[in-house]
Amino acid sequence: MVSRILPPIAACIFSAAIAALEPSYPPPGYRPVFVDEFTAERLDETRWMYRTDVKADSSQRPENVFLRDGRLVIALRREQHRGKNYTGGGVISRAGFRYGYFEARVRMHAGAGWHQSVWAMYGAAETTYAPAIRTEIDAIEFDSDLPTKGHMGLIRWRGPGWNRSSTCTPGVYRGPLGFDATADFHNYGFEWTESEVRFYIDGDLRCVLPYPPSEGEHDRIQLWLTAIAHTRLAGPVDDSRLPGEMLVEHAAVYQRDLYVDDADPEYSQSGVWMAVHRGGYSDAGWRRSCAEGAVARWRLSLPGPGSYELSIYKNYQPMEGGAAEVEVEASGRVHRSRLDFSSGPAGWNNLGRFSFTESRGEVRMKRLEGCVGADMLKAILAP
């Protein structure tokens, strides 16, 4: 349970009737929760922030990011700024998402020296090494010295000091794309679920990497669209191709299911609770209470109306005599059940299937006796 303050997903949810992006390739059952086609006059800074760090061979500037003719433009320039000879830039979604299908349609800059990426990670505008980073997923890392190759993969972080990578191209950093990424627009996306990450280009499945919760904390991640000068990865910068541009036609996040952790802003509690920093879902910590009047609440901002299977994650440690009353508020009705904490099973405990006529609801857990725990809650769209 690492504390991260990200905007609630509800602030970014769009109507299920939103016009489908063309082309776009979400898996079946997924609904749009974050979409930008960049058709406004200016970037919506309530939904995006600018990348502003200094990294590798460039300084990233907000002035290099703008909208033109229905596209996001990331300008690449030769200019001195904050000790670097080049400037790049990018945008980061303010909202974070746990699981879903992430996608952007992009045409890359042609000309060596630039590292251009569609990726997702928890982070801040001024650094890619925030202390709380855990999950990084790279839909595409494109180094412009080789326009027909790219890299897709996953990095498990434990803060900036430790990481472990998995790649779709074992043995080599970059693999063949099957096209020139600088010649036209292509969709780069990935589907992240509780157990794995599936990588797609133009709707074609290219790679599947296992990523169960036991291998690292599954935190909320933000969508990044960025370009920086990086001569170690992409060769010496070809100044003859500058100024250049990375162009984005649309960016989107789709979700089918909802996961709400006790560290998320949609969780709240009353009464006396103790934070436990190990164990729980994805070994991210949980909360424990033995106090009278303790209540845990999970606010549900679902991807859309429908029938959902709800489950609460119970820690592996039985709590003798522990019991709670669970209330599920759905479609104007309250459903009550009893949850036993004195015995197994550890892991997911199913609360039942509930119909939501709207995209919102709430789950409340009231301690009845003994000690109880609050951790992750999930709502899985029923088939």
C-alpha cells in the first residue's frame, strides 16, 4: 500500500455512447474511460501535464508540445536549454489506471538520435524516477536510427534503485516491426490484466508477457507520449532532419473491469485502522482494524453499466473471531452479507453478482467482531 495521489478515474470517464475511434483496437467488452482525439485548439491541461525533465541528451519543454490539424505535435529541436543541445517533450495523463487497454496512434519522427515512446508508468512531470514507481509498460520504444525496428516490454520497479525487465524480443533490444514507423501512422497498444500484458500493433497481437501480482505491486499507471534525444540508444542526432515532429492522432484508455485498492482515492474509512505495509494484494500492504465502529468504503466508478462479479481480497493471515458485514449498494438497492476473517480462503472472496444500471455504486464493510482487513476490491464484468 504505497501512497500515491492521482486524480480519481471518475473525473475522466466518458459516456459509453462516445463515438468509436477509427481505427482503434480494444479487446471485446472494453469501454472508453479516457479518450483524446486532439481536435481542440489547445491541449486540455486538466487532463494532461507536460513532461519537463532533463534526461539523456535533451531538455523537455512544454513549448514543444501543441495541437495542429487534429493532431498532438511533439516538436524536436536543436537548441540549447538547461545544459543540453536539444529539446524534446511529451505529455502524461493526469489520471492513472490499474488494468485496461492503453493505445495511441502515432507517426514517428524520421532522423537518427531520438527515442520516441508510447508507454505507461506512475510518475511526475519533472522525473521518470519517482520514488513510488512500480509498474512500467512500454507499448513501443522507437529509436529513430532504425525506422523498421522497435521494442516492447515490461519493467518491474522497486523505486529508482531496483528494476527487472521482461521483453518481447529476448536476446536483442529491438525487433522487426514489419513497416517503417516514420512513414505512416500506426496503433501501438497493450492490454494489462491481473495476470499478464498483451502487446498489439494495429490490432495484431505481437507478444504476451506474464505479470502476476506476486511479481510486483500492480499500481495505477499514467499514459505517456514522449520524445527525447538519446544518442546512446538512437545514434548521433541527424541535425539535417531538424526541426522534427512526433505526431499523435489519438490516445485512449479502455477498461472492462474495476479494481479499487485501499491506497486509492476512491477508498475511505472511519474508525481506527492500522496500516500494514507487507502482504495483501500484490504485496502492496493492507489495513487492519479490531476497533468497534470501524468501517471501510470503496466507491465504484465503473467503466459502464452492467452485471459485475464483486470480490474482496483477504490477507493470508486468518484473524481469529474476525467477521464483518458487507453492504453492496447497486442500482438503488443495498445487498448485505457476512464476511468471515477467522479462516480461509486467503485471496479473492466472492461477494456475488450485482446489476448496476448506472456506472457507480459503493461497497461498505463494517466490522462486527474480532479483527478484519481492508484491501483490494474488484468488479469484473460478467459475460
